[in-house]
Amino acid sequence: MPLVHLHRLGRMSYPAAWDLQSRLHAAIVERKLLARRGETVPDGPDHHLLFVEHPPVYTLGKSGSVDHLLLSEDELHRQGFTFVKINRGGDITYHGPGQLVAYPIFNLDAFFNDVHRYVRCLEEVVIRTMHDFGLVGERDPGYTGVWLAGDASRRQPRRKICAIGVHLSRWTTMHGLAFNVRPNLRHFRNIVPCGIADADRGVTSLSVELGRPVEIDEVLPYLEGHFAEVFRFTPTNSPVPGICSP
């Protein structure tokens, strides 16, 4: 099975995490190109899985609309948010404390070359983790991510608990998933989350659904384990030069 290096990075700014992803991605792609040309390939890891929390930030994917950000630039700064346009798929989303973000930097040649299957596997990791906490996560035929079913009798809309946005180049992945464990859900009111404006859809968190505070450290071991199960890899926590906890 592929060997994947796991990195618990704690809290890190979005630009710093993006830069780290980009460097790891570029190193893997370079190794692939050298191998393809029959040249000497230096030793180095082929797969990484980063876990991180971000300070409050809104990110806009390459297919998104800036109109889905409902704050002006002055309001963003005044309320302590940053705004970053990035190269993943999808629309606008929020990252912040209490949200567990996972960035797989995988060479999919070692797994499977299928983007649709890759996204479904990311969803499956979260669905299995939710099951560990007694919740039923669902896919939605019209949208990526993981949802909880609505309940008309309780006037409860269909609720998104995990957003997914990915970028692939030469079958090597970047970006990933954002699982709402205990974020400030009011911050989602400043955007049209993922560009979805339907009145019968909302955003939720593990803590809201369970009715108790849930911390990142409680969830992370389950998420790590299900990543290894779903993608069928061997995890390792051995240090890799150039990757340090903040």
C-alpha cells in the first residue's frame, strides 16, 4: 500500500498552508517527470496529508463569483477576515477556528486516476467519521460535500457539514475538505456558501448537531483513520524535512 505522511500542523494562515501545499505538490510532480524521462529520481515522499485550522478567511475558487462575498473590503478588514482567490474548483467558502481542514497531496497514479472517484472518497471519509459520532452524513446528487438530511416537520433545512474543493495537476492533488467541527457559523452569513443560495439549505457543525462542544483533537484521530481505510494507505508520522508545526 502507498505510504502517506501525516502532518498535524495546528493553526496556520491560509497563505502559508497554500504555499506549503504548492511546494509539496511541485516536488512530487518533478519526481514524476524525472521518472518519466528515465532520469535519476531523488529520494522523497510521494504522498502527504496535511491537517490544519485557519484563522478566519474566505476563499474563492476559480469557478466562483466574487458577488457571493457579501462584505466590502473595508468590512472584511474591520471584522478581521482575509479574502483569497485560489486555484481549486468550487465557489466561495469560509475557513476558521474550529473547522478541521484536510489537504491531501497525493500522487493518484498510486491510487486511481479518477477525479470523480477521488471526490467521492473524500466524502466517504467524512461520512464514516460522522457515523462514529452517531450522525448520518449524506451525499447530494447536485452538489459536492457532505450533508445532513432536512426535516420538514421541524422546519429544519438540508444542512452542509463539509465542503470539498480540489485541484489536480498531472494526477497530483491539492486542496481538499473542510469539516465543520466547532466553527463560528455566523461567519457563513457573510457569503453565499459554495454559491448555494437555496432557502431550503443551510450550514451546520458537528457541535450543533450533537448539542455539545466538540474539539478538533477529538475528531482528528477518526478522520485520520478513515482516510487510511478509504484510500487504502499506510500512514506514518515520521518527520519530513521542510515541514514543521507552527
